[in-house]
Amino acid sequence: MNDPSITEGISFINYVWPEWGLRVVAERYDDSGYAELGFYKKNDTGEKLLLPIRGNLLAAPTINSITRRLEKNSTDIPWTDILTYVSGKTLEIARRGEPVEDVGKKPETTKIEYQLSPVLERNEPTTIYSPGGYAKSYLAAYIACLVQFNCKGITDSYGCWLPTAGNVLYLDWESSSQDHKRRVWAIKQGLGINTEETFSYRFCHQPLAVDIYSIQRIISEREIALLIVDSQMAAEGYGPNPSQVSSQYYNALRSLHCTSLTLDHVSKSEWSKTTEADSLGPYGSVVKFNRSRSQFEIKKSQTAGEDFMELALIHRKHNEGRLLKPIGIRIDFHNNTDGELEKVTFKACDISDNPELSKVQTLKDRLIGILSSGSMPLKELSEELDKPESTLRATLNRYKDTFINMGKEWGLRVYES
């Protein structure tokens, strides 16, 4: 018997013996010996499933039982040898684990690689969180479109949101495919994409860790580069130990070997005690903060009756590199005369011009925003920012390369180009 050709995916193995037109698929295997096996035989119309079965590949009675059942379908194949090979190789792969690599040599580049610069680090988990109703799903769908359709996005002080193109999978525990079809089409219109191009969407109801084998298969077969989880609170499931539940979520996410964007919520009790200037954290265990590579909080400004909202995307954590300054985003919802959503556009906005959102800026940036219109006395700055004069004086003196004391007023330094 010749050795088969072997193709490995995420949590599945294909064994193919061309001389017999035979394909054996091993799935959901583990290092204790249990696996699901599917036996397929070529025929005139494609493939015929001979036997699907799950069992312990180390148990002789199981192997003998499978052999007898297969021999009833085809007697010209050495089933004992086939099963011996599949059992041994599957167990070897299951116990192999991740490869060991050498580190310490100079890498090809020391730059951070991004799936979407500057917000999504490639092959790492990023979280965006806020209370409900803060347009997280719209922002995630916009990000999905940029990556899937290779579009340049918002242009701000960091430059352009620039994607590394790849396939996207959107896992949704929050709404329906109909909601997303409407949103994504409107976002595509806003980006000027008038084609029928799509990305992958999946309605979900089981915890990610429970459904991970199916998701691993989708990631592998569709060559997914970016996974979006909406939202973590639902995708984690539940259990008596929140830390353990969150750890299971991140372990499952890590097994997918792709970039991920997780949307999450904040505690309602914590939300009610804070102002727009305060920092919130994602709901639940501190494991969420520790395991996520990068985290952004959303603050929102919207007036009832308006067809737009302004967001501040605040970088709260980054394991590698510096934190970004708050990113201002304006989302406009364009409806037709019947009130149907036709187009959604995203563009940068200056949060220093927004009384609510400007509070999330550093004191230095808030001072720059105010003094960009002209110099002001310290007392007026104190009243404008609702900060003590002593605090402002300390900040102004600390950044003497930015601010200048003009006697009775403070201003911005002007540099000749």
C-alpha cells in the first residue's frame, strides 16, 4: 500500500489514495485518540460517503468494527492497513502541537504588521468596546469592507486607514443576516463599490469554544484573514468562573491563526456612573484586558433627530508600540424620501471641535485645540476647560516647545517652515 497524499487544515486532515479513489477525512480529533472519520469513494458522479463515524482510534474493538462495516461497501481496499495508517498518523498530528521556532536572529522587519493600519494588528486579537447603541457593528462592517474589498478608509492625522486585503468572516451573535445585508450594502455604496462582491457571514448561537471546530473549518476552507466577533459577551457563553470562560474564548480564538476583531459591551452599572471623559472597561473578567492585544473604547456624540453621529475611538491598550491619540470618526446615514437607508459614509472628524468628545483628549491636546484659534489668558483657559489654573500652568510650562507665555496670555509657538 502506498502512502496517501495528506492535506492538513485547521483541525481536519485529508488522506487521499488515488489508486482506490479513496479519501478519508479526520476531524475533531484530540490527543486522547478520539476522532471523527469520514470515508469517501469516487464514483461517476463525484464522491459517495461510505461511512461517517466517531470513535477511539486506539481501541481495537472500534477499529475492528469500522473495518467490518467498510468491507461490506468495498472488498478491494485493504481496510485494516488504511485504518492503521489513518489512526497512527492522526494521533501523531494531534500530539505534535505547534512547531518550535528559533528566535533571536534579526527579523526581516521590526515594523508591526497590520491587517488594517493603524487599528488592527495582523494575526492578533483586537477589541472594540462601548455601551450598546454606539455603532460598533456599523464600524465593524465598515472595517470588514475595507479589508475584503481592499479599499482605503478614513484619512486623518495618522494617514489613511490602509488594509492588507484578505477574506473576512463575520460571526454574529447580536442580530440577523438581513440587518447585515442592509448595512453592508449601504456601506459599500458609501465607499463607491457598486458590485455584487460579498464577504462571509454566519449567524451564531453557540459559544465560540463549543462551535470552534466548525469555525476552524470555515477559516481554513475560505482562507479567512480577518474574523469579526459580534459580540464577546454572547460568544463567550457562561459558567461559574468568568475568568475561565474568558480564557476558553481566547484559547479558541488563538487556534484560528488569523487577525480578529472582537466587539464587546460595558457594564451598565459602570456606564451609569461615568461621564464621557471617563474610561470604561469591557464587561466581565480582567482576562479580557490581559488577553486582548489591543483595545479601543468608543465614545459617542449624537443629537436626537440627526442623521449622523460622531465617535471618538480611544486607544486604551496596546501590547506592542505606543498608544494612538483618540481618532475622530463621523458616520452619516443617508436615507431616501421613504426613509430607507441608501448609503452610509465614514470620514474623519476633529474631536477637539466637539464639546463632548474633546474631553477624552489629553490636556495638552485640548489646550492646542483651543489656542489654535488664538491666544488666551490663563483664567479664561481655566474656565473653558474646567481645570484649575495651577494644573494648566504646569501643563503649559511642561510643553514649552508647543506653548509660549506671552505675558498676560498663552499661545501656540509658530515655527517657520
